[in-house]
Amino acid sequence: MDDTHSAVERPAQPVVVTKPGHPISRQDVDPDAQKIIYRLHRLGFTAYLTGGAVRDLMLGRPAKDFDVVTDARPGQIKKRFPKAYIIGRRFRLAHVHFGGGKYIEVATFRRISDQAARETPAEESAPAHPYGTAEEDAFRRDITINALYYDVINDAVIDYVGGLEDIARRTVRVIGNPAERFTEDPVRIWRVLRYAARLGFAVEEAAEREIPGHAHLIAASSGARLYEELNKDLAFETRPVMETLRKYAILRHVFGKAGEAYETDAELFSRLSSLLDIVDRARTAGFLPTLEEMYTVLFWPWVQPLLEATGVDYHKVLSDSFRDAGMRVSIPRNLRADSSQVLIIVAAIDRALRTGRMRWALLQRPHFGPAQRLYFLFFKGRLPEKDESFEALFRQAFPGGRKGTRRRRRRRSFGGRSFSDQK
Ligand code: ATP
Ligand code: MG
């Protein structure tokens, strides 16, 4: 493994930029992350801020999680920080806790990437020499703009991989040979496209060229990892990322037939895209959709025509469609069941407002609240105001009063599990 690692062949001469050459201010750095860095420094270790936080601060965006890297080994960190817990089997790293559930991730510089470690035989619990220098740690990362370090002590940005130039050029560049890095871990294709989409950066040509030939490998990645990556994109700025994934024909490798439908049917995708746009905007105004709601949004444009085409059995249509779609992402069973229920109730609300027939018992279901909220989003292109509700809409449309549906045949169609039945 040593001799295939290109980082060790390069001279360790990083570009170091001090103020006023970079825009990061210590005030933007989480005080607890700073405490850890200063403490490690006093103990004689090197410690930097790294990853997404440095990238976002360099771009003048607020940083989300403040990850620290250091040359201190996990055991050394644990000894010196009473509230440090070691996690991970292969790559052990420390979580330093600060109360209220908050923790800062403190990792030791690594030589090789997570994916390379995953490929070591299962009986070896850790690669023989997993740890390395700051330089090696930078080179095992995915893209140059994610591999910068911020040295809080000296107020300097350290760049081994050309990330600063790429920030200036607004380019997403894969570290190393894109074909090799994509083969080693195809999820990196998704990551390249994510940061290009979120930041409005271009994908560097050498990487872009390798995407079509390697995209199919994504389908062979673990469904759990795809789920992890998907959740990052469902948390914010969902629309630009989904649009970019579609442009590069990645959706089919994640969502199977649902992804194909979104890729081949421009009209279908534009419906998804405008829903995601409304959600992204509402989020910046404080709306916090749940994961269950995000999965409902994601699948609604795809399932709506399928539900409409059936008379009654929504449950069966959903479970058949999801089973036959051949999705590669593993969505946990409970989440699938919950968003199925929401999808079914949204469709029922729509049908009630068109036909005047409603199964009123649905209003008692825990999924009714989210379904009502999403009905407004899907059919009115906005979230409901405080005084708006399904019942108010129904009274307005059918002043004659409530009508129930016949119970006998319909009962099963709204009940039970749905695409959770998928294997
Ligand atoms: P954000 O959390 O804002 O999406 P991030 O850069 O922090 O961005 P994470 O997914 O949290 O992204 O990963 C943290 C860091 O780990 C990345 O910045 C990158 O350096 C490294 N990394 C993550 N995934 C990979 C991968 N598949 N291959 C190599 N390095 C990776
Ligand atoms: Mg992160």
C-alpha cells in the first residue's frame, strides 16, 4: 500500500497563507474546537481545523461542523481529554464532548482513505499503519477544496493540494487521478457534483471526463453509504444537487427506476425540482422539514401519476412500485413506512377535495399533520398559513358537509405498511 500512495513522493512544501491573505477570522471558529486545538498545542501536538469548515469559511459561508485533525493518536487524546470517547473500529477517532449532546470530532492524520481501509480484509481490525503526516492526510481526501487546514494558533491557512487556487478559480478538482479515485470510491463522484452544485463551481475537466465511465459503479456501493450521502443533500440546498446529479445521469444509480423516470421525463423532474426549490427557500426562512417529509417530497412526483392511475389500492401501488424500482440506496424500513403513509394520505386528501369523499379516520393518524402540510406544498406550491387546513378547504369545497367513503372495500387501501415491504 505504501508505494502506491502518491503523497509520500511529493515534497512537503505546503502553501501557507497568513492574514490578510485569507478571510478566516478566529471568531468564526467554534470556541470549543479552539479550546481543543489550543490544548493540544500546549501539550506539544499539532492540531488544525479541517474539511468542510475551512472550505466554507474561506468562501465566507457559515461553517457547520468543526472537525479537528492532529498528530496526537486517539489514545493520547483520550488520556488528555476526560470527555473524549474513541469511536470507530478501523479508523479510530475521538469525539470530545462538551455537554448538551455537543461534541467535536478529533481525528488523527491518516495515510490512507476510509475506502482503502474498508478494502483491507475483515479480520484485520485496522490497517497496519493508518496514521500519517498532515500532508498525507490532505492527499487522502476527496477534492482539493476539502483538504485545506486552518492553523488557529498562527491564523494561517495551509494548503498541500492546490485547494486555494481552486477556490480562486471556483473549481472542484479531484485529488490525484480521478479514474483511480472514482474506482477506489465511486461515491466521490456524487461528492464532486455536490460541491460543484452547492457552491456554483465548475467540475475540473479531467474529473468530468471520468464521470460517465465510472458512474455505474455508484450502484454497486453500499446502500447504507448512499443513504448517508443522500441525507446530506436532503438537509439543505437539495435542488441544485439533485439537478446536477440528474445532468450527469447519477439518479438512476441511486434510485433505480425512479431515478430513470426523473432523468428521462423532463416534465416529471421539473415538478420535483420546483418542489425542492420551495423547500430550500422555506428552509432559509426557518422551515425545518423532517427526514420523513423530505423522502415524501423526493418521491411524490414519481408516485403521484402511479397513484392516480389506480382507483383504490394506494398501498399496493406504492409497495409494488418501490419493490420493482430496484433502488440502490437503502432507506431504513421505518422511514420508508412513514413516508409511505404520508404519501398515501396526501393522495387521499387530494382525492377528497376533488370528489367530496374522505375517510375521516385518517385525520387521527400521526401522519396526517405532515401530509396536510405537504398537500399545500404539492398542490398550492407553498406551505399552509396558520389558519389553513384540510378541513377548511373541504368545508369550502363541499358546504353540504362531510361524506364518508364506504368502509368495507376501502379499508385496507389506506392501512398497513407500504413500500416498507420492499426487501
Ligand atoms: P459538508 O459536511 O459541509 O457537506 P464536508 O466537507 O465536511 O462538507 P463530510 O462528508 O462531512 O464533508 O466529510 C468531511 C471531510 O472528509 C471532507 O471535507 C473530506 O476532506 C473528507 N472526505 C469525506 N468523504 C470522503 C471520501 N469519500 N473520500 C475522501 N475524503 C473524504
Ligand atoms: Mg462535514
